[in-house]
Amino acid sequence: MIQRLKIVQEIAKANTREAQNASKQRFDQKAKEPSFRVGDYVHLQIAHIPVGLSKKLYPRWEGPYYITQEGPNSTYRLRRCSDNREMKSLVHANRLKHYKDPRDYRPPTPETISTPPQSTQTQQDQASNEHASTNTGTGWYLVDKLLKSKWISGKRHYLVKWSDGSTPSWQPTENVSQALKQAFHSKRTQ
């Protein structure tokens, strides 16, 4: 009787191992590493829907956010684009999806259909190599980089280093481009 139990137990262990291996192979066929990088725009999945609101009608994603830091085990630190506030905790990649800006959509023309699209990494490299600019009301001026930020009369201001070599000056947030602010905050948090 005891030998039968041992045989049955060994058969059960072997069957469990085979089922686990088969399940792992099926999972590994479709699994892939997250493709997020620092500076990417993402949407964050909403974990909890407030009481009293319809789950069907409530948006499932919020954002956009941008990634400021990569953490361990596919986790990322995010900063909200609307007010540049950083989230306190790291977020796992399974709660993120890439953000597609609706302003970037252009209807295809015959010229754009025949040419292959540039990769987003190449576009980001080109944008980072060129000097950024800022709007001071009278026009756009070339900027080398943002040096500091501070609050003046309840508004965020940035200390701007100009490309022409003139003395840095404090500019309100609406005069500074989003790309400059994103680069400043992503470098500052690392």
C-alpha cells in the first residue's frame, strides 16, 4: 500500500512538471521585454475606479506621463506632463502603454506613403542634437538649456541659458517649450 502511494506521488509530480513546462513554453512564445525608455510618453492604467462611478464609462487610462527613471524589475518613475509632478512610487511596465499624441496625426499624402517612416529613436536623437527654443511673446529664441526652476508668485519659472551667450534670465513656464521642460526634469531626477 505504501509503495503504491509513492508510485502515485511520483507520477503526480512528473505530470505537474510536464504541465508547468508546457505552460512556460506557451507563455514564453508571446512574452517580451517592455520597450519603454527614459523620456518616453506613456499612459498609466487606472487601478481603482471611485465608488459611485460606472466601471464601463470611466476611462481606463490616464495621462500622459513621461518616464524620468528606470527602476529594478521593469519598473519606472513617472512625471505627469500637465503639471510636471513626479509620482511617489515606481510603476511596473504592465500598467503602462505608449502614448500617441493626437496632434502628431496627419492624414497620409501620396508623398508620405511612398517614403518609409523614420523611427522614433532617430527623431528623438535629431531633436536632442538641435538647439531647443523658447517663446518670449515676441518670437522664438534659441536656448542652450534650462539651469534651475523656482516658484515666483505662484507660477513656476525656469532660469534659461541662451544660445547667443547673453546672461541667463527667468522665464515663466508658458514661455518655455515642453521639450525643454521634459529634458530638464528628466535629467534633474536622475
